[in-house]
Amino acid sequence: MKKLIIIIFLCSVSVYSQNYNLNINLRDSSTISFAVNEITRITFDNITGLGDLNNVQQLIRSFKVIGNYPNPFNPSTTIAYSIPQKSDVKVNIYDVNGQLIKEIVNESLDAGKHFVTWNGTNQTNSSVASGVYIYTVQSGSRLVSRQMILVK
């Protein structure tokens, strides 16, 4: 019966074209918000309680870099992004001069939301100085760059 209620709720969102957001409250008290129109389908197979939430599958419509949080940060920040289908993904950190500081991700990932943490270190795991850094997330031929600030 719960499954039927959830499906009806999701259908009502698209029928009335109202704007809804899915808010995820993180342990560090920050919140990530996703527009419901970015979610094409959520399946609730074999969900019987809160412990079964790992079984929830969600399909993403488009490649999207959600951002990093916290920003400014010390000592680490989490970069969130979503990919619509399995693809090769690269996440790199650069300084403001364009020098590669650290390659965080370079692998093939399944569709969905992904999170990666950068702890403010370079390729040799030495701490980097305070300042502005640029991170890039590349999925297939799409590339998005954003700024972040490390404050010590």
C-alpha cells in the first residue's frame, strides 16, 4: 500500500507541474537540494524499513555538478555530481595557475549520484596552502569547473 501512495504522489507532481525539491540533510548540518524534475524514476524494491534505503535506485536525467560543501572549507570538502549513464569520470583539483594539484577520480562509474571528498592534499599527500582552487568534473565529453576556497 505504501508503494501505491508514493507513486500517486510522484504522479501528482508531474500532473500539476508544481515545483518540488528533494532536500537531503547531511551530517555536517548542510543541505543538498535537488529539483524533482531532475529525477526521472525512483524505485522502491523490497523496502520494508529505514534500513533498506540502500535498495532505492534512482535514475538521473542529465550530467550535473551539484557543487562542493562546505565551501569555504577546512580541512576537507565533498564534491557531489550526478551522471545519467555509466561513463568514464574524472575529478581533478587545480590551483589558480592551472597546475594540476590532485587527481581524485579517474574511473568508469555507474549512473547516479556520486560524492568524493578532497582533504586539501596534493598528489604526494602533502597539505596545500590556503587559497582558491578549481575542481573539474568530466563525464564523457562534458566538463564542468567550479571554484572552492581552502581556509586554514
